[in-house]
Amino acid sequence: MSVNLNLLNEMAADITDPDFGYKKVKLRHVREGGYFKRKVSANATYIRNHYNRADQFGPACFSCSDADDMNREIFLNPNTFVWVET
């Protein structure tokens, strides 16, 4: 039985590819309550919360909470690229 080694190498490359299973999108396209990562290889997963309009105190941003630590919150620009599972 002959095995095509090139095909096996391509399959192994797809599985070990760090982008496998993730899609890069802008934060504004993640729905409220959706989970995302800042980088593909990141350990922290965030939840997109409410939108803060621009005012005298700062620019427009989304509030994002760490999924594992409810006291950790970051504010990101809506045009920030993030990674979501496909």
C-alpha cells in the first residue's frame, strides 16, 4: 500500500498551523457577549461587552472582560483586529 507523503505533510501542516480554527475579524463585527482572543496563540479569552461612545473623556471603544477573571477589563478600539473561533 502506497501512501502519498506530500498529502500527509500538508495535512500535518494544517493541523499544526496556529491559525487553524480561527478567523481574523474587526472587533466591531464580534457580537455582544461573543468570545475572542487578541492573538491566535494567546491564553486569555475575552468577552465583548458594551460600546462606549466618544465623549469629552475619551475615544469610542468597546469594553472587554477577561473570560477567566471578571475583575480584568480592557477597552479596545472598534477597528482592532481580533481572532474568533470558526
